[in-house]
Amino acid sequence: PDLSGYEKYGLGNVKYNISKIHVTAVEFPSASISLIPGTGIKLVIGNASLTIDMNWNIRTWMFKDTGRSTVYISKVFVTAIFSTSLDNTGHTSISLASCRTTSGDIEIKLNGKS
């Protein structure tokens, strides 16, 4: 979904809108899945990266600008544990028990009129 809102900075408000957000690349160079007896499934993703493209515009009382942006997030590490059980009909049920995510680097390239 698009993101919009405003933030108060110094002498006034900055209105922003971020639209047409698209994940254009995802890399999982290291990923593993293992079973945890009596609990469920553990998913570990190491050193992942993703690239996101989007449109943006900002407006203040002094100026306005629009453009495109590319965000590159790297060194992403995810550990998720899913608990598994059988529901009352005998079907397997999976729920997220815990999740931890860290990211190392974020690079943002802004291309605008100004």
C-alpha cells in the first residue's frame, strides 16, 4: 500500500507520499529449514538482500519535489519459529511462534527534480 502523512520539522510540516512500492529483487544466499521436536519448524535466512523501487513526493511551505527512489537493504538475517499442531479436525495448523529480524545496511538513492 501507499504511505502518506506528515512530520513536523523546525519551522513547519513536511507532507510526504510514497507510492507504487515494488520489490524488484530478493536474494537468499543462505537459508535453512529444520525441525524442532515437539515444537515445529525453524527457518533461518542469512545475509539476504532486497531492492525496492518507489515514487515519492514531499511538500513544505517553501518547496515541493517529486521523484523515484531505490532502496537496497542488505545483510538481512531472519530467524523464525513456526509451531505446528493438529486442529480438532486432524488438519495441520501452523502459526508463527517467534520471529527476529536484523538488517545491516540500507542504501537509499533519491532521484528528483531538485
